[in-house]
Amino acid sequence: MKDPYLRDRIRITGVRPETADTKTYTFSYVDRRLQDGFSFRPGQFVLLSILGVGEAAFSISSSPVETSELSTTIRKVGSFTGKLDEYSVGSTLWMGGPFGNGWPMEKLKGNNVLVVAGGLGILPLWPVLKHLQASRKDFADVEVLYGARSPADCLFMDRYPELRAMRETCLMLTVDNVPVGTPWEHDVGVVTKLFDRMRSSPAGTVALICGPEPMMHFSIEGLLERGFDERQVYLSLERRMRCGFGQCGHCQIGPKFVCRDGPVFRYSDIRRLPDIGI
């Protein structure tokens, strides 16, 4: 087992602006042997470290089947991400991981897959979608419902046509509001508004949800009202993670550690835990 305290040097190989305050950073290990041996499960995360600044946890947002590089998509919100925002191609920093348990990919095989994401919640689900795309014959119908605050906050807009091109796949987008004069051809309203038009039904479907906790709360509530079982619903609780393997206690919720036991959980396993608004 790799030492969880170990951080390896990585180099930025690409920086792609996504929105006004969010960028996708592509990395590769400085030691190419580490990159050649790198793998991860969709839903896992890494810890990025900048010496003298600190470190923080970020979801991997690249394809799990194309691991010659890896990507994370990061919003500039604090001192660490502010410093990272100054970095460019060729800059180096340090990385540990991957950590945590990912989405139940084996349970998805042969089933319908419903993805419900809000805001940055699309990031840990993006590797799932890339995996489905690469192995489309292994899965039944796929439906993706994605909501954001405004058109300017929607991530990966130029990548959705490739999802729509997949067979037996439905994609619906919505935003909370559209500023006057802003072009937008999709729905307006919270993401649960799309439930009235979605094709997915409880029979043979696994639901994957990630987003702000209020959004996940109402999404789960909406699915249960439509006949989904608690055991069919999985969600990601990426919050307050520091050490990555359940030692510091910052992400503890009752007997669970989000970084070690999650960040992906089956809803039936956590619904009664304290300090969780879902």
C-alpha cells in the first residue's frame, strides 16, 4: 500500500478556463514511472499541495480509462486556490492519493444510470460519464440532469454534444436564472424541476447524485417520491477532507469518515447520521 502521507511532484501540462472563476488543470507526474502506473476509480479525490501555502482535496475530473495525464477542475475561492490560480503550464506542485471510495461502477453494469448534478457536483461524476462513454455496451439507458446558477456558471458546455451523441442517452440542462440578454436554449429552474420530464424510472436504475447539500436533499426526496428505493441512490459528500484516510477527524460524521468511507455513500447507509442535511 502506498504511504498515504507521501506527496509526489507533479507538473501542470494544461490550464483550461471553464468559467470566470473556474479552471481545469491537467497534471502529470514529474517521475514518468509514477504516471505510467497511475489509476483511479471514478469519484476518488487527490490532495494537492503547495509548499508554504497548504493543501486541499479536489475531485479527479478526467477519464479513468485515459490516465497518461489527470485533471482536476477547481474554482478560485480561497488562499490555496488563489495561489494555484497564479500557476501556469510548467509550474510544479505536489500531490497525494488517490483517496477514498468511488462510485459503484460494478453495480451500474447492465442497469440504467441516472446522473443528477448541481454546480461543481458534475466534477466527481464526469469520470463516470467518460467511463460509460468508453464502455457504452455494458450499460443500459443513461440520463444526465445538470443544473447551475446561471449559464455563465455551467461547466463543460462544449463537451455535452459528445454525451448527447452516445446511444440511448438523454441530457437535460437547467439554470436557476438567465440574465437579460443572455442566450440560453435549455430549461430554467432548479434541477429537480427536470424530474417531471425525465425518462428514468425506479425499475433497473441506479441514481448518482452530487451537488450542494440542499440540492441533494431535494433530489433524493424527489426520487423517493417517484418510487426509488434508498438503496438505489448514491451520493458524494465531499466536504471538510484534510488527511485523506480518516486520521485527522475533520470529516467525521457519526461513525463515518467522508475521506475514508466515502466520499461516495449509498443513501440508505447514511440517511440517519448526525450533522447531515440530506
